[in-house]
Amino acid sequence: MTLDEPFAPAERLAARLAVWRGRLRATPLADLLTLLLDVSEPLGPLGAQVLWVAQPALSLMVSREAVADLAQVLERPGGVAWLRAQLAAESEEER
């Protein structure tokens, strides 16, 4: 299954990313994050495993569901590319 097909974690994550995208663009970290996503694309499944292990600690800052959704997306083929596209997309309000 690819991310082109309906996938509930990706749909929930897309809504969160719309909010995060606006906050991220307000900081100088946007270019750094894009670079990190480009470099780490082959390591997406490994990053997903790190998120699963770190989920209890990360839940102090972000909901467990958000961490789980991100991990599930990263585990899929094309997950990092989908994530990068979501962060780069312009919303209706930004145009």
C-alpha cells in the first residue's frame, strides 16, 4: 500500500501538519528541516522505530496519537517523501 491510497494515520497527520507548517515557516528552521528530510529519506523506517521507542517521552510534548501517526507514515514506502510534500505544500490561506 502506498500513501496515495487512503491511510487513516496519514489523513490525521495531514491535518496536524497544516498547523505545524505555519509555525515552522515562521522560524528559520524550515530550510534545515527540508534538508534533513532529503538526507534521511532512506532511513525513514529506522526513524519510525526510534519514534516508537521514544513515544512515552515524546508524549510529554505531543500526543501519543500524533507520534504513532508519524511513525506509521514513516514506516511506509514513500512516507518521508509524503511528509516533505505535506510540509512544503501551501495552504489556501498562505496563497
